[in-house]
Amino acid sequence: LLLFLDGARLGYGLAADPRVDLPFLARCCDAFTIGGTKAGLLFGEAIVLTNPKLAPCFRYTIKQRGGMLAKGWLLGIQFMALLKDGYYVRTCAKANAAAQAIKQAFLDKGVALLVDTPANQVFPILSRPQTASLREKYGFSHWQQVDQEHTAVRFCVSATTREGAVEALLHDIAEWDD
């Protein structure tokens, strides 16, 4: 049985738990991806093959399936910069910290969470009026209907989220009537 890890949000996970790092994943997985787009890159993910049995014909397989870019070196340059000097984890840690501040703002107002996550996503359970007031100014996803009056939504902070947007959201949550 082979183990593959989809690393689309890998940077946020690495930043949330220092016990897990890239060498650990290389020891445990046969293959994994390092997500770039959700960490602020223009495009792409890097595929890391740690099981040598997967390497033969890999290049030809991705060519046959349309997964190889003609100018793939441009993707490589982005990852060289992203992975240099711990920038990948540092930039994702900033997003995680912003998400934790948003989570705390909801908790301070007595809002329950669908799940408690240490990374860049927050899942508050909001009333209809709360959802409507935030929907006017902020982008978030409907996640799950909890009951007739409450919906779990998902706020996702990324490496490209502006500090001012987070501060505005924190302010608007703080202004809610208790």
C-alpha cells in the first residue's frame, strides 16, 4: 500500500505543528505534493517522490496526461524562492496567526465552532443575522447547515490575505451586540 499526501495546504499544516516537517513527510510518504498556489505562488504544486519505485516513467506519465508545463522551470523558480530560508512555513504561520485571532474573536462573542483547527481555517457556527451582517463585507463559504437558525461557515486566511482585511473583520465581530 502506497501513501500519498495531498499537500495543497501543506504549509499551513507545517506551520501549525512543528513536530511535522518536510523530512518527516519524506520518511513517511511514498509521494507528496508541496502546495504553492494556496501559499501565495502564482501557480502550481511540486510533486515529491520519495519511493524510488515511482520514479521510472514518471516524467512520461505526466507528459501523456497533460500535466507537464512547456515552461516548467518557471514553476521551479517559484518553489526555489518559496522554500528558501524557511519562508514557506513563515508565510503560512502569519496566515495561521491571523486565523487564530479570528477564531478568538468569535469565541469571545460566544460563537461556537464546528471544528477547532490550529491552522488557517476557521469554522464558526453563525446565526442568520450574524451571517448576513458579515456576508455584506467579507467572502466566506457556507460549510454546513447546523439547524434551522444556524450555519457553519468557513473563513480561510491565506498568505495573500491583507492585514487590513483581518483587522476589519475582527473589528466588525467585536461590534456585535452580545
